[in-house]
Amino acid sequence: MSNIIRPTFGQPRRPEPVSDDDRVEVTTQRVYGEAGDHRVCLVRDDDAPGGEVYKVVVGRLAGQEVSTVAILPATAEGEVDAEMVALAILRTLSLIDEDDETPGIA
């Protein structure tokens, strides 16, 4: 999942190679749910370069890796915003999963 909202506003995306050095171990603070073959969670990163942040992450149920889809400040307001983002992503994934299960019309 490389579709992360970035403030680049139409600029071409730079390739970002993923190396083992870029991976970090995170502890899930909250699991919002599962839809299809994905899980949506909230993690808190106390070691982020800009200070403590909440990250909404999405990963496959079968795997151990997640992708960050939103980064918010680790404040009460940031936690509320993270919850709204996570629930919207979860609902979107469930709609996609429902579309995949709907049989076509003959």
C-alpha cells in the first residue's frame, strides 16, 4: 500500500525504496477492525522526528507489515482525528470487499 496522502499537490512522486533499515517495530495501541484481508490499527510513535504522533496503519491479515496512511499529532484532538480516519478507511475497505462478493448480473 503506497497510496499515502502527501502534501505534494500534483508533483511527481519520488520513488522510495524500502530497506530493512526503514522498517521499525511498532506496538498496536488500538485495532479498529478488519475488512476483506486487511486490518486497520492505531499506533503511537514517540520517536518520530517531529515529536510524538499517532499513525493510522493498514496491513494484510496474513502479514506482519503495515503501511502508514495517516499521521496525526499525539494530542486529544489528534486521537479523535485518527479515529475518524481509521473508521473511514475501514468502511471503505468493507465497501470494496462487498463489491468483490456481489455476483454480476447475467
